[in-house]
Amino acid sequence: MSISNITPCGISIPQVFPKGHIDVQLLRNYAAQAEKLGYHSLWVQEQIIGSSASLEPISLLNYIAAITDTISLGTAVIIITTRNPVLLAKELSTLDQISNGRLIVGLALGGKPEQYALLGASRNLRVRHFQNSLRIIKSLWAENIPHLEDLSQQFNGIAMEPKPLQNPHPPIWFGGRHPNALKRSVKQANGWIGAGSTTTEQFKHHVKLILRELADSQRDLETFTISKRVYLAIDDNEGRAENRLRKWFSHRYGNAEMASRVSIWGSASKCTEELTKIIQSGAQ
């Protein structure tokens, strides 16, 4: 039984190039093949500051949108607290238009506040900044003339066009693992993305909290998407597969040990079995 017969699967776009050379032809071929094979979606992550050669996610998705037709496109995740919310609203609405309404917006608070000043953002009051930025973005997307007088007089009577093609806006999924982040996901978002840096057991615990919050909020699970990011290496030679993951984690995160803690690797049948456990834990 294949995973594609159980639940929709997305796949990450090649975005990090350890050797420094950005292989555009690889991007074209990869996106075309993923769409041909029937993947649900193509995903990017964000690393603005860092030594690895990682492409900026929104720019990359605009390129992918132009060379694909039907596959959904997602960000997992954009750190909203380091972005100007008005500009981000414009960038994402443009992407949704260019992709013909294929965008899924993954957003998160972020875990490296020491880098915020480099991006012109404050490292203080991060949750309040997150909430205010989200309000601004949603208002610019959904209202012809947004009114956010309690935030700033600058928002009185402004307008932003075009709106996203999806009405009232693209689905918004939150990342995060803290209980407060899970609660925010249920209260303010359309879905939640389980971090790739968590184990299946941790994911099970997080799903329980999500389901409890959905019940307390009297919200139907049908209106909320639960997903999980998974790092995966398929190879009958398990040692070689694990080493590939460790090498990539060392380059991308500077932490090879994390690969062995949180990833899935081995034969196709073993990987299918492990992915099925995640699906049975609640990943939709």
C-alpha cells in the first residue's frame, strides 16, 4: 500500500545547495516531476541568515508557480515576526494570484530572536508582534478599506490590491510546538504544521493538545488541517541513508545528531511503515 493511497503528501523543493551552486535546471525538473507524480504540494522553508546556500522562499515559489500548473505551493514556514506585514501581505497575495490560487501560507513566531535586529525587527514582545502582524495581513487581504485604528493611525483608510485569488485569503497554517502556539493555531489559523525537528512520539502529544483545543473551541476538525514535516531518506542501505541525513542536517542546521533523532530512513517498506504511524497519529 502506497502512502499516496492513504493521505495527500507534499514534498520539499530543493532549496539548500551545500556546494553553493544553484542548480536551476534541477529545480525545473524536480517541480515538473513532482507535479507529474501527483504530489499534493511543493514546500519551501526559510533561512534568511546562515552560511548554507538557501534560496529565499517567496522568490523561489514565484519561480515554481510559473513552471507548474496544478500542484499546491506552501511555506513551512515564514517567520512573520521578522517581516514587514504590509509588504508580506503584498508578496503573498501576488504569489497567490500568479499561482492561480495554489498558495498555502505557513507562518511561525521563530526561534532565533537574537537575529531579529539584522532583519529590522524587535526581539521584544514577539507574540504581540506576531498577533498584530497577522491582523494586518488578514485585514489587507479581506477588507477593501482596512481599519486598524488601535494599531496605528497609518492604517486608517489604506487599501491594498490585488487581493489574494483565494477568498477571503489562502489557507494559513501555523508552525510551533509550544502549547500556546498550538492554541493559537486552533484559534487563528486553518491548520498546523508539526515541526520536522520533532519525533513521532512528540507529534502524537502535540496532536492530542490540538484535538483537545478543537473540542474546547467547539471547532470541527474538518475545518482544520493537521500536517507533519518529515525528513526522509529511502535506501536499502540504512547506514548510507542515515549518513545522507546526518550530512544534510550538519550543513543546514549544524546538528548532525538531530537527524538520527527525528528522521526516517531505510527501505521503501520501512519508510512507508514509519510514515503510516505518523498518519495514524493524526497527520492528514
